[in-house]
Amino acid sequence: MSDEFSAFDIPVDRAGTGSVKWARCAGRDVLPMWVADMDFRSPEPIIAALHRRVEHGVFGYSMAHAGVAGAVCGYLRRVHGVEIEPSWIVWLPGMVVGLAQSACLAGEPGDAIMTFTPVYPPFLKVHRDAGRELIAVPLGAEGGRHTFDFEAMEQALTPRTRLVMLCSPHNPVGRVWTRAELEKLADFCVRHDLLLVSDEIHCDLLLEPQAAPHTTALKLDSLRSRAITLMAASKTYNVPGLGLCFAIIPDEQLRRRFVLTKNTFVAEISPLSFHATRAAFDECDDWRRSLCRYLRRNRDTIAAILAARAPQVKMPHIEATYLAWLDVRALGLEQPVAHFEAHGLALSNGADFGAPGFVRLNFGCPLARVEEGLARFVRAL
Ligand SMILES: Cc1ncc(COP(=O)(O)O)c(C=O)c1O
């Protein structure tokens, strides 16, 4: 076990590398546990693939080279048990771009998009550029477990609602939606003639792959003509700065409409990112499984420390992601993020996710750093 984990135990100094996460704390004794990238080195096959491409020395406008689409198809078959055609893939320079393009193709300006809060902040923003309305329905809770509130969704729905924007698994509450929940959501979409965009960027960061397996929207047959599934190697293999994701759209007409929304705002894709993506999906399964076991131990450590030393702070059971969603309302802090930062810990602000009184803590880092972060968290109380 310790050998498996040793690569993740190594602290990497990211100071001075232009890291968004670390720059916020530069020159101060503040531990950055906010924005969602990890402090681990990417797996060696990715670094080697990047070296080989850099050695070539010419970095012109690029498209997916031979092998990239095959790597994606093979990964989806092997890891998620689903067959896709390479022609269904649309390459994009980022996931938020895919959300924004989906918002633009859903109906007309003035139409509405439904999403579920709390949620990753761009879900609450992309409708603006598209001139759409946002219907934000709070997630329900059954026995302390977040789930869809279908009653509230039916009530919030308007005749102009055209799209459901789903985060699956969910950032920040860490749920991996069950097949039954997703089938009910699919029925909702079919019944009300809604498109669905499913952001599955976290779908391989499963902390309990047996008990809480991921069901991709690609497996929901009733959504075949109305789903846009977004995936990427970026979060799992810690290459989000390289900028590459892909939409998988089985329906040809929907795919054509999606491609047409790629306007002058959408940049070209870096040649390096294609090489990282191919290596990630073809060569890094073992690394990914070890990473998830490491992250699971980090999560369990956080849960144990909170239960013992900060029982008034509540954390839902995180089934996926490396993000802990902490309800700190019981502390009565006016500015929770500023308070924790003053005590040496930089966190994400729940208000940005539509949930003031919450903070999000990134545990994608060596266990020793998690323990130090939690020590600071507890001291701040
Ligand atoms: C759910 C979700 N979607 C998208 C992104 C960002 O993706 P990208 O950087 O490819 O736009 C993140 C990053 O944290 C995320 O959590």
C-alpha cells in the first residue's frame, strides 16, 4: 500500500510556476486548498508523451492526431462500458466552453436553462452570454444525502425551459448519481422536451467505484437524441491547464447545431493537449486507480478529523471528486473564507456556488498537507 501511495506523498513545489491556486497565497503562510487542480505530478506516460511532442519543435494549428479518438473510444468501452462512434466526438478547448455552447443552442434568447444548486460557479453564469434565463433549483436532501427534488423541478419549470445542465458526478456535493436517479431525470427531460448537457469531468475520480459507480448519460437510451455529454482527461490526470475536453453527441442533427455555436470566441486547441489526452486514456489506468484510493484515504482522514474536533461542521459523504463541501453555518461567521484565510487556509467560497455559509476544501494533495490544512481549519474555530 505504501509503495502504491509513495508517488502521491511527494510534495511538489509549485511556487513561481504561474499556478492560479498557489499565486493567491504567494509570500504568505497560507495553504491553498481552493481552486480544483491537484498538487500531484501527472502520470509519467503523459509527461513522456508531452516530451516527445515538444521534441518535434513545430506547434502549428492542430487537430486530433491518429489514435486520440481511438483512445477515447477504447477508454469509454473499457472503463464505462459504452460504445461510441469516433464521429460523435467534438473536441473543445475546455469544459466551460462546452457548457456555454450548449446554452447557446438551447432554444432562443429568452428561453430558460435549469440547473441544480449548489453547483460549480460557471453553471450559474453561462446563460448570460447566451441571453437565456437561469432556473436554479436547490438539490433536495434525503437522509442528509443530496438528490434531485423532482417536485421542486416540476414547479420551477416554465414553458420556455429548453435545457437541463447537469454536473455528474456533482461538484461540490460529491454525489455520484445512481442509474435510478438519472433515469428519473431522463424521464423528466423527455416528458418536457428538454435537452440535457451532462458535465462528467469528474467521472473517473470515484472514491467508491463499487458502491457508487458512475453512469454516463451516454448509457441512457431515452436521451440519445437529446444529450450532450462532456468529458475530459483534465481533472483525473491533473492536466486542466492544457485545456482539452470533448463533447460526445450521438445525434447528428444536435451535433451539427452544437458545432455551429463554435463562434469567434472559441480558441483553437493546443497540440500538446491531444497528446496528453491520448496517453491518459491509453496508458494510465493503474495510476488512476491508485490516485482514487489515495484520495479516498484523504477524504476519510478529513471526515475523521471533523467528527472528532469540529462536529459542528458538516460534510456530506463525498463519493467522487477531491473536493470537500463543508457546511460552516453553525460557526456564525460573516465572511467564512476571509476568516479561514486569516488563519492560514485558502478555501473556495460557497457563495460562488449559490450557497453562502459553505466553503469547499480541495484535498487533491499529499496526505501531510491535508492534515496540516485540517489542523489550521480546526485552529480557526
Ligand atoms: C464540474 C466542472 N466543470 C468544468 C470545470 C472546468 O473545466 P475547464 O477548465 O475544462 O473549462 C470544472 C473545474 O473545476 C468543474 O468542476
